[in-house]
Amino acid sequence: MLVYWCACVRACVRVCVCGCQLCALKSCRHLLRANNTYVILRELHSSEQNSANCVAVENLISLLISDEPPEDNLNELVIPDDIAAKLHAAHDEKSPADN
């Protein structure tokens, strides 16, 4: 049973990471919004008990509900080093410790 649960936790995180990668492109963000992905993620988040999954779902939700940036591809965005360091520090605070 524990192996099954661990596989489910990893699968949820992977799906959310894939969703975040899809959100890098404007057309994919629009597609995910048009297909009510937010509603599904909101329900997943409300029933999720694993903190790693909650963080992954929250990251994807924030991409879907944020204001639309003018860039078509967020992977091509240039982020200044000082801001990148602050973002990494905030992410490290929010993410659970890997065991």
C-alpha cells in the first residue's frame, strides 16, 4: 500500500510540473484555462494531504490565475540575478525538505 501511495504522490507532482511547463507558452495557458483546468486543480488542492503535492498544485494554479504576461514564451524570460536569488529562497522556504 505504501508503494502505491508513494507512486501516486510522485505522479501528482510530475503532472503539475508538466502543467507548469505547458504554461510557459501563451497558447497552452489559454488552452488550459479554456478547459477549466483551474477548477480541477482547485478540487485536487482541497483534497490533497501531501505537502509536496500541495506546493506543485499551487505553483500551477498561480500560473493559470495570474495576469497574462506579454511574452509568448516564459522560458525565454531573462530574470535578473538578484530577483532569481529571492525567488529560489522563497521556493526553498515553501518546499518541504526531501527525505
